[in-house]
Amino acid sequence: MPRRNPKVEDIVFVDGKGFIRHVVTAVNPGKRTADVRTVAEPLLLTRDVPWSALQRLDESQNAVSIVREATENK
């Protein structure tokens, strides 16, 4: 996550997990890791993801991701 540390409720992609959106549920600054949960079903929790593996979505990327997900599921 370039330029800033992750925060709880950030929407992110996790390297190696494809284009599945996750939400940050906990942050551990000492270990520089975060716990993340998938946004869509099935809800899966992944613990201790290194910050370097997280890619934060800005508002426009989040909107595009939601539209793509909605149209692919029809």
C-alpha cells in the first residue's frame, strides 16, 4: 500500500488473490500486517497479511470494481 499505512475499513486487493475485494478488519503496526475479510460471499478472513501485499483502492477504482462484480454475477 504505497504512501500510507492501511486502516480498518480500507477496501483493498491482496496480491495473489485475484480481483477479489477485501476490507481491512484489523491492523498490527508492530508486525506491519493486517487482517482482511472478503467483501462478497463467501466471507473469508485472512490474518497477518503483510502491508506490502495490499493494494488500496481509491474511490474510482472501488466504483469500477463494484460495477464489474455486479455485471459479471448476472
